[in-house]
Amino acid sequence: MAASAVITKFTYLDDLHLVRHTKGQRGVQFVLSKEYRVSFNMGSRSHVYYVPGGTVTDFASIPKLAQGIVSALGNHIEAAVVHDHMCYNRPWTSKTAANIFNEAMRAGGVPAWKRIIMYRAVLHFGPQWGS
């Protein structure tokens, strides 16, 4: 299995603009009303990642058992929007996407205990692709 690159210098470049879907088929869903950009370094390369306007998100799919500990809403939603799009677009492996999610949560001020729980849940129980 290939080693995952270290993610550093994660920065949100835009404000997140969302519109709530009133009748989502998978529960509450939101749509980005305009493009959303983030930047980060992966290893020695810098990246700007674009989430296009019109992208649908449910933020984070939190199992009912864990909803008392971690809410679907909170200061992790920006990171969840980026990760949701990476799960759909798959520009890197699922492990790299999980690492980007972790750094995005750190940049968003998510407390370490919550970040660890969410990162591990995504890493072990989220969508898996690549090697």
C-alpha cells in the first residue's frame, strides 16, 4: 500500500455559501450556491481544490449511535463539504482524502478529541477507494 502524503498549510480561501434542500432523499441536504476553494500542501506540492457551485452535501453522515457525541452540524462542516466532494470526485486515494479532511478540521478549529473521532470514522468506515 502506498504511503499517504503529509498534508500541511490547509487554508480556506472562500466563505461557504449554502442553500438548504427542503426535500432531500437522504435526510437534510444542502447545495453550494457558489464555488468553494481551499488550498493545502501535499508533500512538497501546493494545491488549490475547487468544490463547484451546485455540489450537494449532507456535511457528515454521523451514525445515530454517535450523534450524541458528534453533531452533523458544527465547525467541521467546511471540511465535510470538501471531503464529500473528494468522495465523489476521487482525485486522490480515500486515505489521502481522509488526511485532507483531518487537516481541514484542524484549520477550522475543530477540537482535537472531535477531530480524532471523525477522522478515524472516515478513515475506517467511510467510502474506500484507491490503494
